[in-house]
Amino acid sequence: MAVRGSRRSNLPPQRGPRSARDLTMRDAPPSGPAADHRRPATRRPARGGPDNRAPDGRPAPAADRRPAPGTDRRPARGGPDNRAADRSRGRGRGRAGVSFGGRGTSEPNQTPEITANIEAALTRRYNKDTKILDLSSLGQDSDLKKAEFHGLTESHGTKFFKCIMKVCDGFFKTPEDKENLIAGIILANNGLKDLTPLTGYLGLDRTFPDLKAVDLSGNRISKIEDLSRWKYKFKRLEHLVLSGNPIESDLKLARSLVEQFPALVTVNNLPIPAEIYIKPNPPKVLPPIFGDINGLVEKFVTTFFPGFDNHRAAMVPYYYDATSKFSYCVDTKSLRAPSEPKVLQKGEWKDYTHNSRNLHILNNPHTKVRRLHQGVDDITKAFNDIPTTKHAAFDNTKWLVECSMIPNVPDLAGTKGGVNGFRVLVHGEYQQIETGKSRSFDRTFILAPGPNEVRIINDMMTIRGYGGSEAFQPDASEPVVQTHAVQTAPVLSEEEQKQKWVLELSRISGMNFEYSQMCMEQCDWVPDDALASFTEKHQQGQVPTEAFVQIV
């Protein structure tokens, strides 16, 4: 296919790049008559020529040998002095404007002729019955040889592979089509020492992230580190073939591969031995710490969230005051439930990002301050900008609430050193009314005594994609054994046990956390002795007033 040159309109037609080499290499600078034809009409006269002589016929002094105004004192384009500059200006840009992309990007932009060769090769190599795409021995492919492609490890091999992936990507309209039509890819006998030619922008891991089978047999991969570029990439990969590689002799190969690909079932067409199969075990879920006193926190939680759903304007002055602060941030990269879409829709978080105070992203200090809302009016306005919500019903499977007492919380009376308050952590989920989307959230409150039992000192909320609550459910594969034996309580660490004793003493005695802990320490952490000591001291009037919880 011929295209016209773009430098001068009177140049003869020039052919576009026809090979992988042409995609990145600039044609050599012209020489001979063609070069003379391109040179500017106005040039500096030769040194010592008649135009440079003095009136008496002698050569003019060097200071006087200057080009006339409007003449070009630079060497002609294509000359030896300008070849390096021409190559610099044309790097990555062929004479017909075809390139792999500008500096800072590796996006290929192959010619229609190269695209046709790639399409012919892919069509011939795809098996629609097995849903397998065979990319083995690419350097020997007759169609790809027409574009002077000689293999993944040869010159321009990595960039040409990106061309192949770009053509592959164009065959599918949606990610679902790609997943349904391509189950596995064969990359055997390509001379690969590692996965560098296959990764990065338009790499295999980004073009086909849901592959279930990959064949890398007959390459030169020698150690597990050579596969590190795919670590945590193919989360659904079940079958991996590495036979014919030096790494095949590694005795720990299967164990190392399962660590990188948790869904792996077979290696080299053999099932993974049960003794080395690593089943991902979630961390043990401990019961929440709930140091509530007189049911204040429970009442607050069960009142606040229904109010946030239905009566935000009335709820703000009920719990917040002029010193209260509120902010929220959006975590767009958190893990989501398997039921959630793999690809986020455009504008997924547009209702939140304009006011999100994510300090990992924000750099402008003025923006950080502006998105920290303080006072009833400012918080009311911020609440109105948040989409209407409907929180899940209060169910232990969908909510996790923890609270603990903290000292030195400022109160309305301005007590020196503050008073005791609560730190409340809430994890749950809600649904956006307008869109029907489910969101997970984490919210932290700092509560202090207030006119309505408690008031909010600080309120911080993190909103993230729906993560579900399956992680907190018991494993269904392990049946619960019915027994009449007395079930023992979970074993607590020493610090957790001490905190439990302090909270229990605080609940019984009415003392705050600080004095309850002091009492336990002085009684060598013996709960009965601590309670008896408190009773004795209290009857004798030796327990100061500030030792008791001040909530009202």
C-alpha cells in the first residue's frame, strides 16, 4: 500500500512500513540526486567563492563571510551533520507516520498490512472447539514471517507481541466475550528465558486476565523468579505446563507455583499433591470487643444509621455541634466480592470523588482542609452531597461493631484533661437508592458526653466497593459436630484477658477505664481481690469523684 510522503508535495510516492523492523527504524537519509533535490534552494556560497571575495579579489575576512539575510547556514537536511538530529526527531516515527507510539508509551500502531498478517495467523491458530489459542513457535509462522517477525526473543519481538495482543483485543466486544471464547493459550517453543516479552502494557496478563490454562513448555525458564512477573496476575489459572524447561527439575516447583497462582489444580498435566497443596486460610475472626456502658453505644448505633438513611438534616444537630468534624474518603482499589462486576463502569464513583478526602491521593493542603467539614452547617451540606442510602438491617452477619473507652475526650464544660468517651468502629454495608448499587463502609466515631447522652467529636468514614460478608461466615465444608459437651470460650491472649477484666470491673463498679485498670494492677490482676478492694475503699469514701464514669 503506497502512501505519499509528508515532507514535500512533489516527492515521489513512498511505501509505508512493511515489516516489524519498519515499525521502529527510520529510512536512511537520502543521498545523491534525491538528496540534492531536497536541499533548500538558497545555500551559503562555498568558502572562497566569488561571492565571498573582497573588492580587490582577495578572500574576504572571516568576520565578513556571513550568509546573506534569509539564507540557510545549516547543512542540508540529510547531510552528515544532520543525520543524528534527523534520527532523533524521527525516533519511533516512520516516514509515513507509523510508529509504536511516542516516548513514554509502548502502544503499537501497526500498518494494515501487518495487521492482516497477524489476523491470518491468529485465525489459523485458534481452535474454537477447545477454546485454545496456539501461539507456539511464533518465529516460524509463515504469515508472521511476511512481516519479518523472527521470534519473541529477537529484535522488536516484545513490541510485535503487543501488536498481536492488540489485534486479539480487537476481536472481542466485551471482557465477557473474551473470557468465554479463550480458555487457554499455548506459548511453547518460543525461547523465553522469562516473562518479560509477555508482560506490561498490552501484555498477556492484561489482555487475557481470566485464562484458565497456559502452556509454556519447551522454553528456557530456569527458576521460579523468572515467573515473578505473573505473580498474583492470573487469579483463575488452573492448569500450567512447564515441561521442557530447566525449572522442571525444581523439587519445590509445585509449592512455589501454588503460592503464586492460588487456583492452580495441575502442573505439567499432573494434579498437585495433596501434601503440598496450600489452601488459602483466612485469618481467624475473633469476637468483637464491645466495652459498652449502660447500653449507650448500642443505642447510638441503632439510632444513628436509620437517621442517616431517612432524617439526615434533623440528625446532624442532634449529635453534632460547632466543634464536631466529619470527613470521608473513597477507596476505589479495595477487594470486592466475587459477585461484583470485574470491570467498573465509567463514573462508578462520580457521586463521591468530588468530596473524598483520601490523603493517599490528595497533595494540595488547601483541598485537604476544605474537605474536612466542621460544624452543623458544613456537615449538613456534606451529608446532602452523599447519595441517599439504605443500610442493612442490624444482623450479626452484616455488621461488626466494636467500642472501647478512651480518656481525655473534650467535654462541653471544658473540664481540664477532658473526660472519658468512646471510640466506636463500625463495619457494614448499604445500598444506594438511586442506582441500587451495594457499598461496604468503615466508620469511626469519637463520642463524648452530650445533651442527648452522647455527641460526636469526630466522624470518619471510608466507602469502598462491595466486599460482601462471606469472609465472616463459618466454612460450609466443615460440618458442625453436634455435641452436648460444654463448649469452652475462645482462648484470649494475656492482654485481651486483662482488658476484659478491666472492662468488667468498670461495668460493675462504675469507675472509668483508667481507675479500673489502676485497681486491677494494684491487686495483681486478681478480679475478686480488685472488686473487694474497690468495695472497701468506696465504703470508706476513699475513691475520688473523678474515678467514676462521667457520661451525663
